[in-house]
Amino acid sequence: MSLGGILIIILLLMLIGVLPMWPHSNRWGYFPSGAFGVALAVVLVLLLLGRI
């Protein structure tokens, strides 16, 4: 499995994790979705630069 495939799997797991579906996640605020957004932006930049 290549590095790009591993990163896609990690991003999909992060996407599932940031969904506010659980009662204890109400007080988290925007942090999980913000962290996912930053990770997605980093991966997109690396893809555009051809590093992955």
C-alpha cells in the first residue's frame, strides 16, 4: 500500500471521527472539524506538489 492510500484511509477515519454524532462530542466545538480541514489542506498541497 502506498503512502497516498494510507493518507486517504486516515483522512476517511478522521472524517468519521469529526461528525458530531455522539452525546459527549457536543462540547468539542470546532476543533475536530478544524483539525480535519488542516490535515486535508496539507494532503491536497502535497498532492499538488507531487510529493505523494
